[in-house]
Amino acid sequence: MVKLQSLKTDAYVDAKRGDILTTGELGAASNESLRVLGLSPEDCRRLATTCLDTVLHSDGLDDERRLATASELSVSAALRTSRGPLGAGRDGSIAAWLDTARYAYAYLFYTSRTPGQRAFEERQTQVRDYYNYAVEQAVAGLFKRYHPSPAGSLDNTIPGPAGWSLSLDTSTLAQDGSTATPEAILSASSLRFDGLRSVYRRDGFGSEMVAVMPGSTLPATFSEMPASNVSVLLRFDGTTLSEILSTRRVRLEAYDPYVTRRAHVGAQDVPLAGNFSAAYGVWLAQAGFSTQSLRTLFGWGDELDRPHIYLLQPYDPHRRVIVLLHGLASSPEAWVNMANELMGDERIRAHYQIWLAYYPTNAPLPYNHMALREAITTTLDHYDPARASPSAHGMVLVGHSMGGVIARLMVSSSGGDALWNTLVGGASIAPDMSERAHRQLDPFLHFEPMPEVSEAIFIAAPHRGTPYAHSFMARIVHGLVSVPARLREDFKDLTPIISDTPGRLPTSLDNLRDTDPFIRATATLAISPRVPYHTIVGRLSSKGPLSESSDGVVPYASAHLDGALSERVIPSGHSVQETAAAILEVRRILRTRADSDVDDTDSHLAHTGEPIPAPYPPDHHGNTHESSLRRP
């Protein structure tokens, strides 16, 4: 009657962890519970709802086994109701997923043992997954069924299936005053990205989702990324097990995973699930930057004629800002893995937020330098005009190639009239043109270090220009590059003063030549002594001395800067910012600064005996949030 069998190695994990979500069949634990009650697992696969009712009202199982089995049976029933034309958008399907989440919620927080006491149990992991998946499916179904209902605020009732009372709480999300309804709600767990080396996430309670928002209503100079990572919970009314199992009142709560780390549920404090890559991947997949950057360089179609700043997460006043500046013929896609890896690092994420600069790389270098300064300043003026928050101080500039040259100019001084005298002073200017020349050219030739910037990282930056801008291929490209029409019109009368070519403004490619007057004049400008800076240099070949090497585009002699706090030479071509070694080096630099912030906090504690007040107190649910002033 009893026979002995051995499991094969490949069946080991299935026997312990296989369940309705991984194999499409009920798991071993649920099957055992059903047999205890005299129920056939085979029949329950077909009649999940009937078996579910029997399990819920049986005294033959303890609460944990009863609710865990009910959760899995409910998943089976919900999967069946999700099939059909409307799929997850049917009221019956939404109700089934809400039931699943409720049973799992009751198991996790309202049985005799705490989640911590079951920490090593496979069954708890399965039930947590049932809850997270049910939340994802219920939210997607609600959005599909009832969109576009107006977005709600705290305690605002939203439509739901018959018998259920649902409210929406987005009070902890940074919304910049916007009440826009998302255009789409996507499950982060179902997304896969080609081009992202890693997807960074945090395991925990709740569902990881992406909210795709409509076009920004913010000024044209800057905007928040139109896709946001959101962690979603369903919180059921009640304080006892019987109340939870009988309630049909539920609150849908949405959190920013960058800000909220843990959720207080029942009497427990649990980690909140989060995804830090999905929204970035969705945005880049839809943005079309790679095509647009080339169209801009050659002046084809709609032109980008001024910079734009993209915030990769809702603005956070408590985190320092990293500004990433791309190079020639490039776009924010140049930073696809750099930005993702930085935000995937918990220590960096706790202290920094990323802004991506996008600017017309066909425009002259002096114009882009000043226009980017103004764009960054305008963005800060919008969010923190008084410059009272950590975000307005300690900014870090990271520039690749031409972006590195621009970053250096932002932390340098023009030396009074030195640039004007060098570049314009010797020109013959008619008296009636002198006032106009000063009015239009002074902003480009007189500047001081940006006070908000406290550190800079220059990657493969041609600070002294590059001889490759004279190459045969560069000459071919040069003939196709066109300065934005608006700039041609604004400066057409000053062309004889600022250009060696009659009737033609210099382009960015002109400015990157090692013989260009502007690049030569600015190469020796003094960098602010209060701004430590670092260089990362690519070396295409290991042959010959370092001083004579190159990344294939920028010579080492042009990228090297005396006085750098650190210099890292990496075997690579010019796109060195894409390499793992360069990303690790940037992470090292940023972590050093983050650790310095922690030391400042510890010093404050040692001298006063009191911690620096956390900028994120617990919210009305008791959830705790990240702080740039606390150890991550």
C-alpha cells in the first residue's frame, strides 16, 4: 500500500515550491490540505469556487493552512474568470482577484504567527506572491474596466465590482500639484527590456507597476519622466481576522518606491516591493531619442533648438541632483545603463536623484553651455526658488565628450573680460554694432562657476579639442551639420565677428577642433577651487605611452586635467561611459560623497546627542520613508 520513490533532482524545487502560478497546478501544500478535508485535488482544479467555499468554512484546518489553501484556490478561480473578451476587465474577474488578495492578506497579517516567525517557510513566500499578483491583476482590471474615471485623492471612492467599496490613496506620491489620470498602468513584472543590462528591484509586499502619464503640463524647459515606478497595495478594512474575511471595503494605496521603503500593515512593519528600472525602460522605449538626435544634428524635420531637462523620478527636495550631459550627435540614451545602474544602487538612490539633459548638439558650444546653465537654473527655480533644500546644493555634473566640456565650463570662471578680449576684442566692430554685440555675446563670454554645483566628473571630454574633427569623415559630416534656424536668424548680423566663414555660424563640430579659438581660449580657464573634479579616460590601444594614447576620438592629452581628484584610464573606445568599469568608477565617486554625508550625520549625533530630524516622518498609515540624511 505504501511504495517508496525518489525524486529526481529537477523535481526537487517543483516539489517544494511548485504552485498554481509556477506550474498551472495546485501546489503540494494545498493538495495535502484538500485531502485532509476529504476533497479531491483533481475535482478542485475544475470546481475551484466550490472547493474554496468548503475550505473557508471548514474546522479541519488551522487558520494558516485554511487561508493559504484558500488563497491558491482563489488564484485558480480568478485565472479562470480572467479568460474571455474583457479578460481582467470583467467585474467577476476583478472581484475574484480582490478575494484572492483578501485571503492572502489575512494569512500574512491576521493569523497567530507573524510574518517574521514564518520567514523561512516556502508557503509564506507563495502566499505573498498570490497577494502581489492579485493586486497587480485587480489594479490592471480596474483600470481597464473603468478608465478614464477621474483620478482620486485620499478617501476618494473609485468604481469597483458590485458589493465592493474601493477608495484610492495617492497622498504619498509627489505629484507637483497634478491630478492627471494615467494613460496606462503596466505590470513591471511582465516587462522585458532589450538594451538594459539589469533590472533593479526590491523584493517585498505589494505589486510593482508603471504608471504612464500624459504629456507634461510643466514649462517646456523641464519635465518629469512621463512614466513612474509605483508600488501598489490593497489594504482591507478591519483589525481582526473575522473582520478582514467579511469586509468588502478596500483601499488602493500607491507609493513612490524611491521614497517609501516599508509599509505598516496590521501590527507589522514589512518591506515594500519596488522596481527602479521599469519606468525608465518604458520611457526610453517610447521616446525615440536615437533617431531624433541625428535629425537634430543635421537639421532634418522638427528641430530641438534649446535644452530640456528630464527628471527621472518625481522631484525630491531631500536628495542631491546628478545631471548627466551627453555628447555630440547623442541624446539621453547615451546614459541608458549608467542611469539605470546608479539608481539600482541603494546607497546612491538614498542620496541622489538623476536629471538627464537633452540639448541640440548642432548648436555652437558657447550657446549650449549657457542654455544648459539656464535650463538647470530654471528647473531649480521652479522646485526650490529659495535654494533651501539639499537638492539645490551639492549638485554633481557628469558629462561625456562634448557634455564633459560643457560641464567644465559650468564650474569655471571666464576671468572677467579675458574671453571677450581674446575672442572678440581684436575684431573690427562698427560703432552701431558694438552695443548689440555686447548685449548678445556678453552672456556667452562672461560667466562664473554655478554655485549649486559641488562636484564634477568628466568622461572622455576633449577639453583641448580633438584633431579627429579635421578627419575626412568629420569633413563630410561637417558639411551636413546645420545650426538651428532660430540661432542663425538671431546672430546673422554678428557672423563676421564670431565666425571665420562668411555668413556661417560655427557649429558644435567646429568648436571641437583642436584649432578652434573658443576651445583654445577656454582650455585654461580656472575651475572653482571648491569643486573637486574627476576624469575618466578611454584608451583604445595599450601600445605606446599613455600620454600619446587616445580613445579613437579624443586624445589622452585633451581629456587629462591637472588637479583632478582622481583619474581612471579604462581600455575602451570613445563611448567609455557605457562600460561597466566607467559605471563602477562613477558609483565609487558618488558613494564616497554619500558616505561623507553619513559622516556629517554621525558627527552631528556625537556632538548633540540627537539625530538630524528625518525629512520623511511616518505617514498616516505608519509607513516609513527613505531619507537622504539617514544611513541607507
